[in-house]
Amino acid sequence: MTALAQPWFTEERYTDVVVDVTGMSRGVFFPLVSLACEKGGEHNFNVHILAASNEKPSVKIRSEASDRAEWMHGFQGDVEYDRNSDDLRLWVPQLNQNALNQADLMQRHIQPTPAEVCPIIPFPSRHPREGDELINEYAELLFDRWEGNLLNIMYAHESDPIDVYRSIHRMHKARELVFNGEAWNKKATTVLSPAGWRLGSVGMLLAAIDLSLPVLYVETVGYNLEGSVPTSVSVTEPSCLWHIWLVGSVYEDEVCTARS
């Protein structure tokens, strides 16, 4: 995808580039937005993200995942180098319903095994008990295989990608402060795994770009419709809209002075 998008940014002919990630898979919009940010800095254009979500989708669709985990293109970092085998790795996966196998695949792919696992779940959310239901669903992985506990769980607002970003940012910076000193002689690394609710993945994208974090994921290879095919599909107004300005000057000086 990034190879196809490269020619779009070779000329300084844009003032703004807008990427609507609402209908894109994570394996597409993560590298695409990262490339746009890189080229926006080089060619002096603004980069925006648009994202929409709906609490009541007109049809219910279940994704079909690949059978292997892989590092996101453009977000590999240096996690696979032998010199980093002693890193103190924190793994932050988004928990998603009916995705236990994908979560297990990703955890097994990270070598060496993460020192800590801090899953992130949506709270507050449109369904108040969704976080509890996810903890129950993942209990065996969380508390047995991953050797975690309830204190390791991170909560972030389901409809606010900035809350997800800030939660990851605080955790990563705190671990750097503690472990990246001479006393430990080790490096604190945070690995992100986007899945589940779309706006949460956008928050992970912001953290990955800002902090240069590696991203491990399981790609979606297809979608299945739950139930019968509807005779008609209504497109309702989204319940949540986000516009995030990533690169560039939000307002020119003359515009700022004209606003009170």
C-alpha cells in the first residue's frame, strides 16, 4: 500500500492531505497515515485523520483473521534484533470479543516473552459491562498464561482515541524513567497490538507514531455477515465523529488574529 501511495507525495502540490480511516483495515491505514505524516513534514502540507463510528450498525459483521501474527509494515522498530533480546518488553493489546486465538498468536510471536502484559479495554463504553465481559472472556489468558492481574489492565474511553493515546503515553514514559537508567542497564520497550474498537486503534496509531513504538497485529482477511442478508441497508448518521490534525499549522497567523 505504501509503495502505491509514494507517488502521491512526490510533488509539493498539496496544502492538506485527509485520510478517512473509517472503512480501512489496520494493516492499510497505519502505514498510510505514517507515510503521510513523514511526507507532510518534508513537503510542508497538513495531515488530518477522519474517523466515524456508530453505536447501532445497520448490519452485524464479524471479521475473519489470518492464522499468523506479524509486525506492521513501517512499525517494526528494532524488536527483532538480537541485541535487543534483553529488552523489558511491555505488551499492550486491545482486547476484542471472540478473538482469543488472535491474542494468543500475538503473545506467542513476541520473543522474548513480554515482561509485562497490560491489555487495554474500553471504559466508559456504550455497554457499561463490556469491560467486565472481556475480562471474563480472557480470564485464562490474562491470569494463567500471561501471568497478569487486575492491576495490569488499562482502561480508556471507547469513543475517545486521545484517551487511549494518553494512557499509553503515560505508561511508556513512566517505564522509560524507571528502567532506562544505569542501574538497570536495560531498555524499556512497548509493543502495541490494535484490535477491537476502531477509535481505540486510532489512539494506538497516534501513540505508535509519536513514540516510535513497534506494532504487532493479526491481519483481517475477510468478513462474514451474521444472520441473513438484509433486503435493504440504511445508512444512519454516525454517533461519533473525529477529526485529528496530525501535521502542520492548525491556523495561519492572520487567521488566528481574526478569531476572538
